[in-house]
Amino acid sequence: AAASVSSSSSSSPDDCRGRHLFMAAAALAGEQLLRAQLSSGDLSKFITVSFSQGVEGGEERSHVPRVLELATHYQLMEDFPQLFSHLHFLPLEQPGVRLRVSNINKDDYFCVGSGYALFCALRDRPLQLT
């Protein structure tokens, strides 16, 4: 899932179209999520990922649409190792072993090219999620 991004309170037609498309996609994904829960109970293929939590009225809240709350949620960059583990079906811990993948954690993800590009994009343009 993705989040709608805006830089001001005024909306262009493209911003409105994007929000409507996002809400339609979230509703479709939510329907599939509910079907999976009712039929097999296996929701492992459904995940949501966000870059940060928002603060609204002094209280933290997720930017994940309510219809997708049944899915496993990861917050980048704090949950980067858990997301990697989920996507690659690799347990982070086993008896006597702890998985450590280079450059897949919140402290050094920017040491690789794609991680650095993401770091710069987040640093240079603060997002206002709506």
C-alpha cells in the first residue's frame, strides 16, 4: 500500500484523482484481506509498510487505512530487518543463531545505493501524509 502525499491544503485535480485511486486500491486489498481471514486465516501474504507514525492531537497513529489493519505492519526504517525476514521467509532468530544481514537495519541502510537514495529523498522532502 502507499500513502497519499500533499504539500499544501489546496488540492489539484491530480491530487484528488490520486487519493480516489488510493482509496479504491485500499478497499480492494481490504476485501481480499477479509476473504483470506475468513477462508484460511492465513494473512501472511498481506503486509503494509509506512515510513513513520504520525502524531495527531498528541497521540501517535498509523498512516495505514483502517481497512488494512488486519495485515502485518512494518515501519521503515525501524522494522527493516523484520520486513526483510518476512519477504525472504528467513527467521531472524533460531536457537543459538541470530540473522544479521549487512546494510539491512535502521542504522546503516543508507550504505547501499538504493538505501542512500531513499535516505536523501526522505531527508530532502518532508512528507505530509493525508
